[in-house]
Amino acid sequence: MSAAPSFVAQLGIAALLGGLGGGVCLALGYGDVVSGPLAGGGGGLLFAWLLRGRPIDAGEGLIWGLAFAFLWWLALPAGLLAAWSAGANACELSTVRALVPLLIGYLVCVGAPLGLGMGVWSSWRRTGPRDAFHLPRALVVGGLAGLAGSRVFATVGETMLSPLPGGDTSRLLQHLLAAAVIGAVYGLLFQRAVRGLGSCMGWGLAYGMLWWCLGPMTAVPLLRGGAIEWSVERAADAYGLLVAHVFFGLLLGLLYEAVDRVWQALFVESDPLHREPEGIGTRFTLALLWGAVAGIVGGLVFSLPMLDTGILPYVASLAGGSGEGLGFVVHLAISTSIGMLYGALFARQTPDLGIAVGWGLLYGLIWWYLGQLTLFPHLLGEPFDWSILGASTALPSLVGHLAYGATTAGVFVAFELWYGRRRAVDPRYRARVARAGRRGGSPAAALWVFALGLGVLLPIVLG
Amino acid sequence: MHRFLRRALLGALSGLLASPILSLTVGRDTGPVPALLLAVVVAGALALPRRPAGRPRPELLMEVAALGVPLWALVDVVAVPLLAGDPPRWTAAAMRDAFPALAGWMLFQAAVGLLLHLADDLVTRWIAPEFVPVPPPRPRAQRIVILGGGFAGVSSAEHLEHRFGASAEVELTLVSETNAMLFTPMLAEVAASSLEAAHITSPLRTGLKRTEVVRGRVVGVDLDRKIVSVQMAVGEQRQLAYDQVVFALGAVSNYLGMAGVERHAFDFKSIADAIAIRNHVIDCFERADGEQDPVERRRLVTFVVAGGGFAGAELAGGLNDFTRGMLAFYPNVPRDELQVLLVHGGERILNELSEPLALHAQQRMTERGVTFRLKTRLKDATADRVVLSDGEVATRTVVWTAGTAPNPLLRALGVEVDKRGAVLTDATMRVKGRTDEWALGDAASIPNAATGKTCPPTAQFAIREAAQLARNLQATVRGGALRPFRFAPLGALCVVGHHTACAEIKGLRFSGLLAWVMWRGIYLSKLPSLERKVRVVVDWTIELFFPRDIVQTIELAPRTGSNR
């Protein structure tokens, strides 16, 4: 089949998938003909045109599809259509609140199937060389990571699919089975895409958010024997489960990468042939050092909103004091530690400033969930609050966390680029950089849009 | 059109086209005109760093869209309120008020990403592609060949790498007989089994980044044709053409014509020499332990070091510590039969130090068991004795440290040499009468502009000379002015036994434990590469808890028929 008919077929399939997804939304009572099947079909066409000629697999397609669906929903139903048909201002909070059900519909019925479908189509049509894929590794490693990560749901006192039919043991088994399956699917989808502990967290975060849409918002009501309920109220009620899914995703991503490395060492390649000019200890030490400096700079930027909002005395209470000065010192110590962790997780994964800022923003968002919503109250001896009320209260620090992440990542990549320029005289170093470079077509940028968009939008809109 | 102007214009155009999104959302707070200006400026700035079509279309769209979040925080949460004289909108309620701007920024950015790519594609197709300046053709790289892998040669290569960075102006080559640089100040500790041999040698290929390392022996230099002939470690000779050549060939032992000494004495210049001495000393103890004849036993455990300079004194001190420590494991060797004898022609050892300090060192070494024969010269050596100017000593071990001479190849170059055989240079280290030949280290006779005297052949001077030589070579390649070598020596350090050393730094004298700590600290800092430093510190730490190793491990005899 020549390239042109293939693209036409691709357009047709994409339009069909998008239109069908929009139609499902309409059938479920969300949206109308324009914002449902028509917008879905149009979105499918645009999506296929955007990804024209790009070889993707199902996992990459899924991430592209979710990000595209999010932006498409923001642009059409929440933007243009709202302004045109309802006479409301574009993207007004009240309009967007009312359209949250359609957002979930777009993600579940349009973005995910469209992305997966195009990914499967592209994989099927692909003829050139591609990265190796190991099915047993994906299933076993992903399943194990999913099982281990599912423990996070114990902290919110719910199983992922509760309440399910049957007794406690039966529900627990179903819960574990679901977690293992979700983990295995993660392995199937993202084995080729993920590399490095840092980006694994990003993939896990997005995957967790998707499963919040698929699980508590969609599948659980059906399993209860009821109807799908994508209402704002239900989304607000389930916000705690969103945070739980985020942590599940983060753990899943981290554990997957960790177990995958063990798997590779045991069964694939225990002694990599690509030797490095420096030892692993040197690289790790440098990453920690640069991360520490970057974390301090990020902490200084973050301290501006903290000073303005008067939260530093609360931070000081972590060290048993109450003064702003002590709070500032504690804050900088925490910033330094988290910066070092950034260095350890993201070393050599961000080749330029734009990509570094993208991952940095995501890192900041992760620490908003982990630090502000969870660890901070926990360390103060208070119960942490993952509800939408708690998230709403913690909103002022979200901007600070994002600024911290972006600044830390920016400073860190500046160190890496400086070091790279210094070492560029060494042909072995240049060869290593070439090897480590992420191949073209990475959906990392789409991942940032989806995770950041949903992560920032939901606590604002649902609160 | 200049590429940055083109990018800025394309960005501004994309921003203008996408500006209605910003006007409808952000513009509610700022007004339409500031929103329009903001759109043009932000999109123009976004387009500047790289060609828009350099990123794939969907990636650019998403990457730029993700940046909408921090732009919203920066502009709508912080900047706009501050410009209006209000505090930033950190509160949840205020952020909800600013929500349309968040959506607006993300959509605006996504649209800019898409439009930028399209605009770049269209302009490239219909008008012209982005102008990429063609770099002017580079002149042929200057080939700088450094002969010698010691302190002088390796330091020169390192300084040249640092000065030229990744520049293609030069090609650097270093010719060395070994594939590692020996850190000679710690050589006595290897012979005395205090340090592992490999730990004081740095592999040239890991230390040097862009210098081609050629392992081989320089057998000739044709100064007229500018070609160096190298006998490779394996195989045929190789001819290396050069534009600039640096002679850093170091020195060799000078036996002053004494054939018996040359035949029977151990040399003390290389790592192989130190390993051989250590193994021989252990072997002597093994044989002495089973020896019934007291005369032969005493002969076996009598160790003669010829030469009372730094090398001889440090080796004698180290061997004294090592052998006296070994007595515990060889119960059949009487303590009073062990002798470490230092033979020196001068009235005192360590001429480089002031007299009181040298005498102090001698006294400390005597107290620790070293025997001195001063104003005495070694005249001959056989397999079982040495002949001194004032008698004979029965021994099976003699180590020669009493004389060195510059590499004999230098005399064959046809350039001016001094009476030692070192190449005469001017103050800039350029070989006298030549323009493209340079010399430094033990192989050169360099006038020191700071003192007016000739630089001594020490590592301290060689390292400083290398820095200046690299500067002058850079000036030569780039057409700058040459500068004379100028250096005031810092002082000298000598370790004469465990926890015992003497030092003279900038006129201040130190001895004992403090000097020993200074010796270790200073030389550890000079040891190349962190990895080697860590290995040496580990060795020293092990020595604190365990006795020195007396295992004979190295097979020194070459294998018959092997291809080594």
C-alpha cells in the first residue's frame, strides 16, 4: 500500500474513532451533537494529521491521545462552543465546571481509544527497525510493580474497586488482580517509552490519572450495578481517589523501572558493554551536587510566595520552632534534599532547557501531591487531607511548587550542559550523549500537557 | 535575512494570529491591547532559541502548550497584580478568578506551536529556508606532537587540552613508552610495599580527553622534514609528522661508566624497577630465613642504596621501615644482621635542603636503623658485594640513585645541548635556534626568568613549565606574544621513614610528624585523578591496621616465545 492511501485510511479510522467516542459521550448524556460526534470526528482528523508520518506504538499513542483530547476539550466545548452557543465567556470557571463530565468523556471515549487505535495502526504498518519488546518482561515486571504499588490504596482505606461484590477476601483478591492487570498493562504500553527513574514517575503519574477516569469515575459505578456518573460532584467526591491513583501511578512507575532493571540485569544484560568515561559513582555524585545547588536556587524562588503567604512559621514547626528564619532554613534544607533527588532521578534525561522545564514542572506537581498534601501535614502530626477541600486549601502553594520544579530543572540542566560542553572534547563522551538521546517522536511533551493540565485544572475547577 | 530575525518575525506573526485567544481570556484582566502585545512578544521570544520546524510538529505544539502553565503563573498570578499595585494572586479564590487565563495561555501556546511550525514550513517552501551561516573553511589543524609520558609531557598535553578545548585548530599527539604516567614522588612507597604499584600510575587514555596516545619509543626526529620516528610497542616503526614538537623525554640513569654497577645494581626510575626491588628484598628474606651460613645470611639482608638525594634517602628510609617490619615474620633472621646502608659522595645527604634540616633527617634515619657512609663513592658492584672508595661491603642488593642524565636521544638531534646533554632553550622554552621545537622537564636546560638560573630537573618545575609551554604554544598557533618561564620554587619535601619527614617551604622548616602529614597531604593533592587519590588513601588506611604485604606476585621474566 502506498503512503497516500495509507494516510487517507488513517484519517478515516481516526475520524471514525473520534466520532464514535463523541457519540458514546452523547449517548451517555454528556454534550450534544456538535460537541460530541462532530467534535470527536473533527478532532480525530486533526489528530491523525498532526501525527502524520510519525511511527508510534500503542503506549505512545495513548499519551498523545489523552493530551490531545484535553486540549481539544479546552479549545472546543470549553472555549469556542461555549462562547458561541451559550453566549458565555470562553473558558469561564462556571462553564468549565459544567463541562467536567465531558472532559472525562473526551479522555475516556475519545482520547484514549483514538490514541490507542492510531498507535496500534502505526505499529501494524511500521516496517523499519524498532526497539526490542519483551512480552514476559512487560507482564511480569508490570504485574509485580502493580501489586506492590496497590498498597497505596490501603492508606485511604479503600480498595481500588471497592465496594465490590463478595466478602473481604474476595474483594481483596479482586483488588490485587486489578492492580496486577493494571501494572501489566503499564508494562505492555510503556516498556519502550520509559527510560530512567524520573521519566518513569511522569509516565506513572499520567497513567494513574487515566485510571482515575477509568476506575472510580467509570468502571466502579458500573460494577456497583449503577450508571456511569461523570458529574462534577462525583469528581469532587472522588478527588481523594485521584490523589491515591496519582501515588499508585508514581509507585508503579518507579517500581516498574526498578524491577525492570533487576530483570534486565538477571535475564538480559548484566554487564553493559557501553563503558563510560567516568564511573557510576562519579556521575551520581555530580548529579547529587548539581541537584543540591539547583534545589537551593529553586527553594529561593519558592520562598517568595511562602514569605508572601506567611507559611514559613508553619514550616519551622517541622523543626519544633516557629520563627520565619527557622522556617526559611528548614525550607531550604528540604529544597536541597528534593533537588538532590531530582538530580538522581533526572540525570542525563533532559537534553535542553525546554525539555528540562517540562519535566521540572511535572516534578513540582508531584511534590505538591507528595509534600504539600501528604508529608507536610503528616510530619506535623496531623492527618493528611486528600479531599478536594484539602487540595483547595493547598492551592496557593501549587504555583510555588511548579516554580520550584521548573527552576530546579533549569539550573540542573544548565550544569549538565556546561559539563557537556567541557567534556565535548572527549569523543567517548560525545558517543555517550548520542546513545542516551531520546529518539524522535517521544510523547514526553504530550505527557506534560495531560498531567499538568489535569493536575492544575482539577483542584481549581472542582474546589 | 538573519535567522534570529526570521524566527522572531515568524513567532510574532504566529502570536498575532493566535492573539484572539489571549484577548478573550487573559485580556479580561489586562485589556485587549496589552494582551495583543503580550501575545506577539511571548510568541516571538519562544521562537528565538531554535528553528520551529526543528522540532516535530506535535512535539512543538505540546511542549509550547505545557509552558502555558508557568506563563499563567508568572503573568496572571504574579506580574499583572503586581503591576496593578496589588499583591500576587496566591489564594485559591484569586486563582479561580484567574482560571480563564490558565485555559487561555494553554490554548494560546498550543496554537502558537502549531502556527509557528506551519509558518516556518510555508515560508521555507515559498520564500526561502532559514539561512544557516556556512562556517568559513578551517585552516589545516596544527599537529602538536609531545614526546614523553612523564610529568612534563602529560602536564603539557593536559594544559594544551584545557587551553584549546574542543577547538579544531590543533591535533594533539603524545608519544610514551608506557601507557600510564608514573607519580615518581611515591615510588619509594611502592618499593617499600606501602602502596600498590598500579595506584601511583595514571592511565594516559583515561586522563587525556582529545590527545591521541601513541605507545612507543622515539627512535629519531628529523627536524628538517618535521617527522618523528616511533618504534611501536608492537610492530613496525611509525612516522609522525608535526608542526610543533615538544621534547619531554625525561632522564635516564647515568652509571658514570661503571659497567659492574650498571650490570648488578637495580635502577630506580620506573614502576617496574620499584616492583623488582620489592620482590628482590622479599626474596632475600626468604633465602636468609633458611640460610645456615651467618656470613651469607648477613649478605642477603644487607641492602645498599647509592646516592643521598631525595630518591636515595626516601628509598633507604622506606626500605628500612619495610625490612625491619618483615623481621617479625622471619624468625631465623637476627635483627642485628639486617642493614640498610646509604652510600653518598657528599658530606651530607639531601643537598637540596638546608644543612640543619638535612642533618636532622640524617639523625632521624640513623635512629631508625639506617647506616650512612658519607664522603664515599660506589666504584664497582658484583653479584655478592659492592666496592666503595673506602672498602667493600658484602651484599646481594644495590640500588643506584646516584646519577641521572637527560635522554641520550637528545644528543642525536643536532641541537645545542648543555654538558649534561639537556637541550638548551630560550626563556620561552623554544629550542635555541629553532622555531617549531620546544623542550621542558629533565630533558631541557631552561633559564628561569625569576632567578636567572637554570631550572632544576624536578617534577615541581616540570609541571609549571608545562603550563607556560602550553600558553606559549597557544600563542604561537593563534599569533600571540610568547612569555618567558618564571617560577620561584616553593620548597622541598622529603619523607625519611614512617611518620617522619622534613620539609622546607618558602624558608620555613618542618620536621617530624607534621612534615610527614604535609608530605602526604601535598603529594596526595598532586596525584592525578580522584580515583587514584582514593586508591592511595585506601592503601594508607590499610597500612594503619595491617602489616605491609610480603607476597611476591609479579613474574618479571619475559615469557619465551610470547609476543610481548
